[in-house]
Amino acid sequence: MGVLLSILQEEGLVDLNHPVRWYIPEFTGDANYSVRIWHLLTHTSGIIDDDFRKNFGEYLKKNIELPIPDEDAPDEAWYDIYIKIRELMGLPYMEPSKQMTHETYRTVCLASAPTHKPQKIMSYCNIGYQLAMDIINRVSGKRIDEFASEKLFDPLNMKDSHFILPKEKHSRFVTRGDEYIGSDWLNKGILDSESGSGGLKSTVNDLTRFGQMILNQGKLDGVRVLSSASIREIMSDYNAKLPPSEYDGDVAVTLVQNVPRRSRP
């Protein structure tokens, strides 16, 4: 996400220092205006995934008088709840569907304030990377898979990198044993997922080409993807002065990746 947003920045379409709210107006919670795009990429937006779910539950208790289904109830059991929420929030009517429940849940969550002020703590945040992907989709006018292929995968000859994995490549996808945590998602759900926080499918060869582009200051095989100035920003440690993270001590998070790693001495 960091590289794709940096490409858009070089094209003059976004600024990583702009408030997220400029691109996602429904991000309306108190203090959200201070959350910048780069905070999403370094996991320092102040948003905590579990707290978003907690905030949604509190919203239901305060505003919804209907019986609340169990969390693991089928989507259909929640339709009346989400329709009522849309009425209360003044949102346009949508036919009951998974998309309706997803969009309504997201709107409620984005209207709540982050748990912390930006750049105070590092907390690995899936929602932050979903927001980063939403910005890419809205600004580019394309779905993430299309935009990433056009601007990154195809130029770098990353032939096996996709957000939506073509069906003819499903047999090559490495699955996980049913006895392991997350097997349902990793064996099935991820194949059709364009999630900004975990939807990318790739190979070691493709990731090696991506990494070499970074080491080459933005180009590979004579093809330039980013300027060296953007690469320097991408590889900067924005979290060096933050308190130790729960994700293993002294953590450095750069814009190029959405996983924490140890700082080098």
C-alpha cells in the first residue's frame, strides 16, 4: 500500500501528509482530522482494531432497541439491525446483503474516535490498511487489483502477484491444514479477497523482484516505478522514537511494508 500511495503522490493525486478525512469523508469521529495517510501506513493512527468492534457494540446498546443477534449469527439475522442503523444515521436505503452489512458496520466504526492520538503508539491495524486501500481505489478510480497490476506488478514483471487470484492459478495456492488457526480464511476466503490488510497473493520470485526494486532505489531492469526520493521516505523509520511495541520490542515500521520488523543496530 505504501508503494502504491507513493506512486499516486508522485502523480500529484494524493499527499501522504494530508488528513485521511480529505479522501474518506465518512471518517468523521472526533480527532480523526489529525490522522494523516502516513499514520495508516506506519500503524500509528491511534486506531485499534478491537476497539472498533467494541465501539460498534456500544453503538448498538445505546441506539438499537431490537434484539441483538449473536456475533456468529448468519448475516440474514442482522439485516433488520443494519437497516435500522442506516435509518438512524440518515444513510440511503440499501437492499439487504453482505455488502449492506459491511458498509453500514464500517460507517458506524469510522464515526467513532481513534483510541489514541496519532503517532503516540504503534499498534498493528488492519483497518488502517483497509482505509489506505480505499484511498487508492477512490483516487485512482480503479479497483486495487487493477491499479496495482498497472502501476506495479506489470512494470516489474511480477507475473504471479494478484489481489484477485485467477482461477487457473488456484491449484498453485499453498493451503494450510484444517487443524491450524485461520485455515478457513487462508484456504478459501483469501482467494477472492481484495483486502488491503491481507488480500495480496504472490510468490517468492515476485517478492524478490519487488525487494530488488526497492534496493535499486525505485527501478528494476531499466523500468522506474518510483523516484529515489520516494524510496528514501519509504525506507525511513517513522516509529523509532515511539515506546516499545507489543509486537516484539524495538520496532521499525516503514511505508513499504505493513508488518513490523526489528530495527537494525
